[in-house]
Amino acid sequence: MSIGNHNVLAPRTRGQRPTGLACGERPTEPKGPLFIAALALAQLTLFIALLGPVMVSMALKVSTLTEDPTSRTSIVGSVLGIGALAAVIGNAVFGRLSDRTTSRFGRRRPWLIGGTLVMAAALLVISQATSPEVLMIGWFVAQLGANAAISPFVATLADQLPEKQYASVSATIGVMQNVGILAATWFASLFATDMLLLFMAPAAVGVVGMVIYALVLPDPVLETRLTKFTVKELVQSFWVNPIKHRDYGFAWWSRFLIFLSSFMFTSFRLPFIVDRLHLETAQAAGAVFMGVLVYTVALVPASYLAGWLSDRTGHRKLPVALATALFAVGTYVLVHVESVEQFYLVEALLGVAFGIYASVDMALVLEVLPNANSTAKDLGVFNMANAAPQSLAPFAGAWLLTVGAAATPNYGLLLGAAAAAALAGALVILPIKGVR
């Protein structure tokens, strides 16, 4: 595999397109069910492997290292925060490298397979770790590997899909992401006492799913004259000018704020259930699974209906703004939850809100991308809005939980701040002008 610069697509002659579309060419024909099924499988299995630790598994692993509640939340916040920093770096850098890759296997395929294998190896290290320091290093490497696959993976949406399939396929992707979370919590409840299987069973599933997609993907080979990859271009991998591309900038900040809101709670969901609902750790893990199940059951029909309506009407902004505002309401209501049953009701509300958001927002993002020849880089920068909150939320959340806290962490302050972030995300989407 070689990597170089490409500003102009190489000229094509008859017979040079065995994989279909050329690099940078906008699709017009809808993709068939085989491709969409493989795409959905890859999303599902990758998120089973990656989000299990974020949602439950890392907290269970940390519980084997310490029984002190304050130390537990502090270590979980630090480990997840350091790992999410790797996601911020990996999204942009590997997106740029993917756009420049001239491997005979295509631009995206080598990163899809290689990144997922690195993630799996790092999860093996985490499963055997005996100190917080090893957990931090392992999760940092796992996030680097995962995002070496995620950035090219998301770029294949822009590479392969016509505009009229954006929201409907994005709905499928959003559903698979959340079914992946559900499956990850199921793995966690099944293997809660076996650290090796807790991390490696989902990792194996993730590798298999991504390899299948990589084999199905019609990934064109980049054929251009290459220049040296410079430090300047590396730095530019982290930047898209928000003044020149205003719609892209507003969409970035909206995504950042709602993901910050979401991860401020989900990073501490297991401790929240233990401390506020007074459940034992094993019972709390089961409650998390049921909560995610309720969330997913509510999300699926909302996501598909919103995606279908958005593709038919062409409206993106209003559904995204309303869904984000509804997510803010649901997050604030968590402050007043006093029973497991109430927790499940709020999870259903959050599922509806995020289902609408996930299907339509991705369609909006694909329409505001600045450059068809650098989709992985631009989406890599955009995915920093997903990854950066994963880094900031655990640190900010761990601090908010200690403000004014006495016997128990200050979950009221944490959830109030999360709700405010989501509401701001709804308002930021409104100034976008290039999308209906």
C-alpha cells in the first residue's frame, strides 16, 4: 500500500473501471440489498466490539481493580477519556490517509481490515490488564485501530450512495449502531465475570463483520501521480474551514453538542443505576441491558420513519433540530428518575429522539461535505465531533459528579449540564442554509 497526494483525478480510459465508480465520482444509481446488508452488518459488529467497553465492560473491568465508588468513576472517566482522544486523532489522520491510499486493494479496504485487527489485539490486552495504566494504553490503541476503520467506513457512504438513499440508509446505520450497543450490553451481562470473553467475544464478532463488508465493497483503486505526504498536510487533516464552509461548521457543532450530552450520561450510566436506584452491580448491568433494549425498540421505527420521510420530502434541518431538542428534554427528565420502570420510560423517549436524529442528521452531513475527492478526510474531521465528546465527557462528567457531592455523586448537575448541551445542539442546526 502506498499513500500520496491527489488533487486531480487521473484520466480514465475504457476498461479502467472494474470496480464501478471512479474515486470522487458521485453515485447516481441506488445500491442493492446485498451491499446494504453488508454495510449494516459491519456497523453492527464494529459497534458491538467498540461500544461494549464504553457502555458497560470497562466499568466491569475497573470493578475488578477497585471497590471504592469514587476511585471507580475516576478510573472509568480517565480511561474512556484518554481513549476518546485517540479517536479524535485517528478519525482525521486515517481519513486523510485513506483518501490518499493507492493500494491495489482500494482506498478503504486495507484500513477497514487492518484497523479492526488492531482494535481486537488491544482489547485482548485490556482483558488481561491488572492496572489502570495498562487499561489506558490498551484503550488508546483500541480506539486508534477502531477509528482507522471507522473513518474509511463512513466515507464509503459518500463513495457509494446516491443522495436519494442518504437518509434511509443512514437510518439503517443508526439502527445497527444501537442494536450493536444492545448486543454489547447483552455480551456484558452474559460474560460479566469472565474478562477474556467479555472483551474478546465482541472483538471477534467485529472482525468478522468488517472483513465481510470489505470483501463486498466495490472499492475503486486510486490512480494518480503522488507527492510526498508533508507535515503541513498532516496538520490540515484536522481542519475544514468553518467560515468558508459555514453549513459544515454548524453541522459539526450540532453533532458535537448532542454527542457531548449523550456521553456525559452513558459514560456513567452503570454507576448512576447503582448509586441512584440502589442496585447491585450485576443487577445494574441487567438494568442497563433492558434500558438499551427499550431504547432500541423505540429507536428502530422512529429512525426508519424519519429517514423515509426525509428522503421523500428532502427536509433535513427541522427533523434534526426537533429530535435534538427532544433528546435534551429526555436527558433532563433523568434527574427525576426514582425507579427502574421510570428509567425504562425515559430510555424509550431518548430512543425515539435519537432515532430521528441519527437517520436524518447523517443525510444532512453528506449533503454539506466540501469536497467529493476528500470525503474520508472531511468526514474524519466531522467524526471528531463524535469522538471529541467521548474524550471530554468522561473528564467533565467526573468533575461535575464531585461538585457539591457528599455521600453520593452529583448526578443532578451532570444531567442538567448534559440537557443544556443537547438543547444548544438543536439551536445550532437552524442557521444552516444549503440544506432544507
